[in-house]
Amino acid sequence: MSVPSNASGPLRWPQWAYVPGETGAPDADGETLDIAKALVPPAFRGHVPARHPALRYGLALNDRGYFWEAQEVLEAVWAAAPQGGRERILLRACVHIANANLRLRMQRPHSAARLFGDALGELRMLKSRKAAAAGDGFVETFPVAALIALLQAKLGRSELSKADWIALGAIVRS
């Protein structure tokens, strides 16, 4: 997944991946994340566009191993998504997955499994909600069934490892 653009050009990657609790690690690259979060409107009307640069950037951050940063950007998009909408549910699942990926990096597999389970619960709730007419919204273009299958496979393992993290962009492209 390429770096999404904003009005002044491509968004840059953070200078480092922040991992809470790492001894001697610098704080997160907040300046870089603030640029992406500034692209999010106070509220999306009707739906979150699948091609919105902050959404695409959040997904790409996850896929490049910037899990904490992905969670921050995706939470900003979630906060602006229509209240009670299907996209809020999908975004909440994506936030859980980014957080679970971070827990895997931190070698906390049980915490990661719980978060993957939370994401799976959100996606099951999403599948039970009535779909809107097809459009260019995030929820209409995202392969929810493929992500559900992937989460079920991960949760079916006896133990998760760092290698079990989930790349959200790979699901979108498949």
C-alpha cells in the first residue's frame, strides 16, 4: 500500500514505530500523526469514503508495522464516522486489530488473542446489520468475510506469536 496523499503531497512515515514500555524508546512521532489526523473532518456525512487519505494512511501504517500509530489515526477516523453506522463498527474492529498487532510485538499473545476476539465480535455484529446500498464507503468496499475467516484461523491456534499479526491492506487487495 502506498503512502496516501494530502493536499501538500504524500504523507510521510513516522520516524520510528512506537512501542509502549520499551526501555529507552522515544515517544511516538506525534508531529507526523498530527498531519494525518488533521485530514479527518469533524464528522463524515453518510459514510467514510474508502479512499479517504487518513483512513488509507491508518491501514498502511498497520501494514508497515506502525501498530500504535495506526491505532491513533484509525481512532481519529472512527471518532468522525457517523454515529451508529456500520463504518464505526468496522473501524472499531480495525483499531482492535492494530492494538492486537502491537500486543504481539510486545510479546503479549493472550492480550492479542483477546483483542482479535473483540475484533471478531465487532465484525459479526457488522454482518448482522443491514447493508446500505452499494457505494464508495469503507464498509461497502472492505472484504469483511475474508477478515472474519482470517481472525477465526488466528484464534484457532493454540498460541499466537509475533508472526501472527494481521495486515489489513493485504485483505483489501485480495
